[in-house]
Amino acid sequence: RNESKPLSWDSEWQRCGDSNPHGVYMNIVSNKQEHTNFGEFPWVVGIYKNPNIFLAGGSLIAPKIVLSSAKQLFRLKQLKVRAGDWDIATDNEILPYEEREVQYVLCNDFNIRTNGNDIALLVLKRKFNSAPHIGTVCLPVSGPFDLANCRAIGWNESIGGGRALMISMTMNFTQCAAGTDETLFCAKGHRRTLRYATGSALVCPKSYASANRYYQIGIWSHGDGPRTHIMFTNVTKLLTWIQDILSHI
């Protein structure tokens, strides 16, 4: 199967995983390495409880399918997903974000005690439209991946000046504590954390391939801070479940 076009696909969309390292229609100048450009990572979405309460991050894996964490979402209703947003504190972007209501949320035997199977698929009522700043991330259907250049992407509350831009944080893989659920792996970030991190994607490029095309290997489950372990759900271990759901939608 062609990995560039996931199941539940639409012919108007470009291939999955392509980032825009110089941004869409603009390139910000910043001395902060973690700051992203507008539209740089077009699969990143925010998940909200109506009307506008931010709950979790997520990733668009097909035009009407979002991948996220179960722990923030598995008992909630009246959710919506926002794609194409960059500064969640303002509406001043060069292109507008889009919102879609969630039809239902699917979980996979999430264990609230161990955080095992901390994964959710959100099926939307309507698909998102393809746009320069709205796209999909690739699932990790094949490797190997460049584990030295993996990053988690999401938002903090504010960077000052009333703005809350999307942040990209490079991750280093570490040993998990004994007894960690087998569906989780551990990593540490650099310098700062992501305030709105739960559900956000951990993505990596492939080894010996484009450094600007990304594949989602993890979902931010829990843990924060640059000096603490962060637990990620292992998307590769749960890929069969994801693909089975997608094949029936």
C-alpha cells in the first residue's frame, strides 16, 4: 500500500507528513530555536470542549480522523477539533483555522491506572479541507526512523506579548522506570515543556530520506518538564488497531 495516502483518504490532499520548514506565506525571525513558522507542521490540531476550552493536542492522520490521547477525552462529549491554528491566543494568522465537530471518540481499552493504551481516534462529522496550512502526518508503517531528530509539537500558554505560538521541542529517548506499561516509551525534552502537550504527536523523519517529512511514532501521554521523563504511547505497537479502525470508516 502507498504510505503517502493513508486509509480514509481524499484525492484532493497532498501526501502525508510533509512539513513547511520556511512556513506558509511567511517566515518569522526569532532567536528561539523552538518557535515554529506558520503552517510548518500542518497536521497539528487542538481539541476543544465547546465552546473554547482547550483539552488536548492531536494530529490529523486522514481528512476526518484525528489521533490523540485517551486520558483527556474518553468520557467527554461535545468536542471540536481546530486545524490550521498557530497562535492559539489570537486570530491574527495569515490564513484562518478551520473547526470540525467530533462525531465520536474510539479508545482501545485505555487503562486509567497504568496509562496503558493511551490512544484515541476522533472521527469528525465533516472532513477538513486541504489547504497549505492543513495536512496530515504519516503513520509509521515502515522505517527505519531518524531517532536523533524526533520532535514533539504543541503549544504553551504564552510566549509573552499576548501570543501563544506553536512550539517544536526536540526529544531524547531514555530508559523508562521498571513496571512501565508496554505500550509506553520514555523521552526527555530540552529547555522547556509544552503546557498543552497531552495528545500531541511525537514525529520523526526517516533515516536516509527527506528530513522534512515526518512519521508519527508516539502520542504524548503524561509527564512534563525538561528534567523529567515524558511518557509517550507507542504508535507502532498500536498501529494494527489504528489501521483496522480506519479500514472500517
